[in-house]
Amino acid sequence: MSTNTETTEVSQVDVNLDELLGIPGADNIMLPDEEKKPNLFSSTAVDTKFLDNAPEEEEDEDGNKIKPITKEEVASLLDEPLKDDDDEPSAKTAGRPKLDKSGMHELVTKLIDKGQLVPFDDDKPLEEYSLKDFEELLEANFSERENKIRQDTPKEFFEALPEELQAAAKYVADGGEDLKGLFRILSEVEETRGLDPRDDQDQEHIIREYLRATNFGSVDDIEEEIEEWRDRGDLEAKALKFKPKLDKMHEQVVAQKLAQQEHMKRQQQQAAQDYMHNVYDTLKNGEVGGVKLDKKTQGMLYAGLIQPNYPSISGKQTNMLGHLLEKYQYVEPRHDLIAEALWLLADAEGYKAKIREQGKNAQVEKTVRQLKTEEARRTVSSPVVEKEEKVQRRIPRNDNFFKR
């Protein structure tokens, strides 16, 4: 009879940052906070119809029924022309009377006393409220109530999901994309959980899966062990022993996958924060690569690297850098610009040296042209001066004076 020693292996997982961040491109451009695609768990469309249901009627001091005001009634009143107490009285008109400031004060006070409205946290008394103040108070209360519902509803919906879908929802919320792998693991967990250790057919399956998960041996070794236990009638006892352990092992596999995805999410968030800080530190001095930046260019570069204002061909949002990469590669091909950008990124010093050399050559050529132009201009504008012929004074030759 062979023996089995259970071992637990702890392995260290190396995270490849290249795989984490992906190949540079518009789809992998780093952003401070990448917007997620809408999905079932991120929907903010919440049914707020129950806000419109009229609360139960209450009675006043005289025993008369009081029907609390509804959202539509308040909105209808706010849509009507309101008047302050100091306004001049208008001509009487047929229909429902207009709501003045004193009426609003009474209405709001009753709603606050009943806990249906929450006042502002300032110390301004309601008696001093204008109609505009009352309108802002009502709008703030309705907005706060709807926001609370939007925040609470996804949480309540998540908690009402089966455990498997909760795991899938968390995985997706953390940015996980290997849904096939996740659901394959969840399927195995659910299949194992449904096995009955007292059922003759399930017993061998439980034992076989457990021995395989604990690296008992080869397939032949496992089958040989199962056959020995079958001959001794130990299958049910072994299945009852292994079933809880097998369930726990499968749950740990799911937990490990979720933990890995959560770890990756934290890494991505940290990388995004570092990216945003690095961009700010790079541009805050108004200089890039020794070139001074004006305020407009500085703001353009910061927004172009930080803000995901452009749709990408992948369906996600990207920044100006990713947008221009896609534009000049696919939409309006300018591969000369792409090649130049690649050269700069691959060999920044070599590229800059070549640009400086080209600039010096251009300056020399410009200087030579200017000198030639100046020389030609001087030649044309200078007056022609005729040289005076120098006449040498001569004495006529006479015969010798003493010769006479």
C-alpha cells in the first residue's frame, strides 16, 4: 500500500512589467485613470420611480389628512413664477394660487420636521431664505437622495449575486480580461462542489481529482491506488475525507486568481500615479530638452499626455500622443513623421546631434549667401572713378650751353 504525504507549495511569481504595461501604442498609452468600458456592474442607470410614490398620509393636530408633497408637485411649483413677499401683488388670475416665500417657508419647515428634507449646514435661518435659496435646497436634497440610491444599489445588487458571479464581478472590476479562464476555474469549483462523496460514481472522481491536485503521482499510480481502496471498500471513507479538502483547494485557486488581478490593478494604479507625477515634474519648469516652453505649449503638452480626450481605434479613450500615433499610422499616413519620432525615441542624443549639425550647416550656408550678396551689392553701388593719367614733366633737350 502506498502512502501519500500532503504538501503545500508556495511559489514566487515574477511580474513582467513589459507584459503588464503592454507594447507601446495608443491602446497602451499610460493615463492617470483609465476609463473602463461600461458593463453590467458599472451601470449607473437606477430605477428611481419609487421616489415618486406618495408617502403614507399623516394627520395634523385637527385630525385632517396631510398628503406630503411629491417631487413632481415641488417641481411644478418651482416651474411657476414665484414672488417674494415684498413684490407688488399681481392681478388675480383663475387657477391654482401661486406659491410665495412665506408659503415655501412653511412647506420646507414641515418637510424638515418630518425628516423628508435635510437643511443646509449653514447657520442661515429659513426665515431669511429667498425663493432661490429654497429652490437650491430642494434640488440639493433630490440630487443627494438619487446619488445615494446610485451608490447603494450596485452594492446591494452585488451582494445578492451568487458567489461565482460575485467573484467574476470583482475580477472584471479589477480590470481582469481572461474571463474564459476564470469561468473555467469557477466551473470546476461548482462541479466539484456538487459531487456527493456517498455516491459510488462520484467517489472515484473526488479521489482522482484530489490525488491529481496534490501531485500524488502519475496517472497509473493514481489508478492503482484507487483500485486498492476499491478492493478494500475504502472509497467512501476516502471520498468523505478528501471532499472538503478538494473544495478548499479549488476555492484557493479562485482566490489566488482574484488576488493576482487585484495586485495587477494596484500596480497599474501606482504606475499611472507615477506617470502623472513624472509628467508634471518634467514640464513644471517650462523647459524640455533644453528648449524653453511658452505657457500655451506647456499646457498643450501636459494635457496631451494626461487627458484621455480622444477615441482610439480599440474603442477606448486615449491621450493626444496615442491619438497622433494612430492618426499618422493609419488614418492620415505620415510615416516620415512616425520614423522621425521613432528615431528620437530610439536615439535621442544621436537625433539631436544630427539636428544641431544640420542647423550649423544651414547657418554657414546662410552666412556665405549673405556675404556674397553684400559683396555684390557693394560692387554695384560703388561709383566708377577714372584714374588721372600722371604726366611726367619733361625738359626739352637743348644743345650744351657751352657749346655755343
